Amino acid sequence: MISQKPRTIPAHVPPERVVDFDFFEVPAGLRDPIDKWRGLVKSYGQNILWSPYNGGHWIFLKYDDIREAYRNHENFSTRHKSIPPIEGMPLLQPNSIDPPDHAKFRNLLAPLFTPAAVGKMKDEIRRRAKGLIDEFIADGHCDFVAQFSQKMPSGMFIHLMGMDESRVPEFVELSDIFMRVDEPAAKVQNVQDIYAVLREFFDKKQRALGDDIASVLIRARDTPSNDITDEEIINCAFLLFVAGLDTVTSTMTYIWRYLATSPDARHHITASLDQPDKLNRALEELFRVNSVSNLYRRVKHDMVYQGITLKADDMIVMPNNVANRYSALFDNPEAINLDRKINPHLTFGLGVHRCLGSHLAKLEVGSALQEWLARIPEFRMRTSDHIQIFAGPVMGLRSLPLEWKAPA
């Protein structure tokens, strides 16, 4: 990956706010991209910084500021948010649309991801988790990413969309490029490649509708009162595609890495598998400390915020992992407390653009834990293996080698 060279510092940016920090970069020796953000917080005493990389952007580091950017769409927009700036980026419905216009697709999709609707998917999710474990449990080892955390949520999402599951590896690679690449020409080509896949898919799907998400979008388009265009459907599917094939994989991988190195936590969760309230508290804490997304907002108009001049179209990066360690809100935030009672983490965002798939993500991780720990209660990392990492809008591990005593 090639990071863009620093741009000229704008006149309205105070020099003392400028930091030499490229959130796409993976320096030699870095073992965890989350450590980059921890280092940034420790190195500077300010909560709002400015990076000259990737087109230049602000960084909000305080929970209160990140929460404000999520909630206040009058000042902080999701429209045309791209770092680095890319010409011709699509308006991804509904996340790249500000209220009230975002409601057209938000209201269409929301019923598909309510707790009740997601709850009906549990048997299918557990069936898939069990089937994947069946493939490697006798080996006594696996690459957790390649053999489980990438396959399970990605396969489930492709199933829900009504797409061809045999193409999951191809789809995952396209999504991976979108989340990781920071070179404009490569980004544009990747967007075109994904659009080609989606247009081909929808062209075939409209001739064989079913009960999947894609069919819901097509039927909505064909309802005259909805005023939905073909391009808007593709834009919506694009968002679901890149989001559905990435974040849960990374989150799940971080969680299993923690459990592989923390026997007490592993035993705590194993003992909680049949206690919904206790398991849910543990899940919320695991999502808090293993937040992998660094989301964007765009300043809508010139203003002064927290004593700093922000200009229209300035971009902002919001690292949820930093917000989730805000000491004024979370008691002993660096400690992982699987029985934490109050946990207002920002892993899924806030406000009108809060993650639609949050209930699905939690069900997938919870179901995977139930299937995995029932059959592989004791496991560890193979520490001799080198683990490649990646950074950017989503952070994560390329592989996670695990081992356990193979069943007799």
C-alpha cells in the first residue's frame, strides 16, 4: 500500500495540532494497528489533531467529540465522505446520505435487521458455524481467519443477499481492497469492479426474485410510490457489500485472539453460554475493546468547534477504539471486564446512521462462541507464526493461527 504524500497544511489549521500520523500505514514491527492509536493518544495532550496524510483530515480522539460528530448531522455530514478524496465515489445509500433523505433506504432496510428478524437467523448461523468447525476440529489447528472468521459472516451475508456463495472468496477480496487501498486510481478501479459484479447480479436477480435482501430492494424499486432508481439500489447494495464482508471478520478475529491468550476470560464465557444476560454483557465488553472501525465525517460549513476553526468539507476520522477507552466514562477502561454493567461504547456508532447490522453482528459472534467453546473449550495461539496486520477504516489481522488438542 502506498500512502499519499503529506499535503500543504491549510492556513486554518494551528501548527500545534498537526501530527505525523498516517492511519493507513503499518510501520515495521507494529504488532497491532490498535497500538498506533494508543500511541497517538499518549503522545499528544490534545483531543483534536490534524493529519496531513491522505488528503489531510482532522482526528477526533475524545468520546464526547466523536459522539457529537455521530449525532449532529447539521454540522457533521456523511455525504461524499472519502479519505483520501476520490473523484466519482458513489453515494452509498443510506450511509452517505444525510437526514431526512437517508430515511428512504434506512426505513426499507431496518425491518430486516431488527432483533426479532435477526433472531430468526440463529439456527442458520449456528449451522454454518458448526459446519466450519467440522472441517478442521480433528486437525487440532487452523488459521482462524481463512477457515472461520472470514467464511462464517461472509457466507451468511452472501446468503442473506441472495448471491452466489461459491464466489465468496472473490467478493471478500474485492471488499478487502476497498477497505485497505489508499491509492486513488486503485480505489476507482476497485469501485468499478464491485459495481460490475453488483450490476450483473441484480440483472439476473430481477428475473428470479426470492425472499432475500436483493429481492426486497428490487420490489421497492418497482413500487411507484417509493421513487427509487436503479442506481440507488446499486449504491445501497454496494454499502451492504463492503460492510457485510469485512467488519465482523475483523472483530471476531480480535475476540478469538484475546480468548486464545486469556484462559480466565475463556472459562468465564464458556460458563456463560447458557445464561443470556451474562453472555450479552461479555459480548458488549468484547465489542467495546475490539472495535475495529475508524469512521469518517465531513464538516458541512465553516464553524468554530471546541475553539478550533473547521472549514466546510474538512474531513474527520473518528477512531471508535479510542472513544471506547474514555476514562471519564468507562471505569478502568483498559481492563476487560466481562461483567461490565454500564457499557455505552461507540462500536456501532450513534444516531441516525447507527450500524443497521449491529444485532446481526452480535448474534453471529455469540452463536460462534456457543458452537466453538462447546467443542474447543481450550485453545491457544501458535506463537511461532508471523501475523500480518492491516490498518485503515477497518483494522485487523490477516491470519490467526490457533491450536488445540485434537479430539480422540
